Amino acid sequence: MPAAKPPTKPRKAAARPARAELVMTTSRARNTVRVKFGDVTVIAPKPTEEQVEQGIRHSMRAMRGLVRCFRKQPSTPRHGPEVPVCTADRENPERVIRTLKGKSESGRFRRGKFKAD
């Protein structure tokens, strides 16, 4: 069996000065918009007023949906009876409370395994 190759180290990116300049220009002759961010330039037709308003409406609708999601109470995951659920002990942060099959035990993890005290 051939020996496994050692993992290669990731290459470092070339050192370049960071450019975070956003330049937006409008060409009247072609009615286009040129947006430049660093080394990338995007040239696109200038949007109409109706397209801008529609984009704003879509953005507002997405933002309202996001706010609705943030307002919801987080769901509690449901576990089967055979799955141990571990939580931190509020009185002693070095201890863990494990609930398994309806029985709660206090203990610690030693070498990756739970040991009840």
C-alpha cells in the first residue's frame, strides 16, 4: 500500500493594497451606468424610474419578511428519548447537566466522555 501524501499547505494570496473605492459614472451617449469596485468594472443599462421603484418595493418586502423572522421565538429542537441533551450548570460552569431518558445527571466530560459525579 503506498504511503499517504502529507497535506499541502495553502498558498498565500498575493500581497496587494486593498482597494475599496466605488466609482459610478453615467455615459449620456449610451445611457449606461459603469460601476467600478476595485479591479472589477460592471457596465449596465441605466434603470428606468419604474425599475428603481420596483426594486425598492421588492427590497422593502424582503426586509419586512426578515424582520418577521427575527421576531419569531426560536424553536426548541426535539430529541428522541435515546439522545442525551447536555446543558451548562448555572451554579458551577465547570459542570454539565445531562438529561437522558427523562433522568438528569450532573457531571463533567473527561477525555470526551461524560462522567457523572
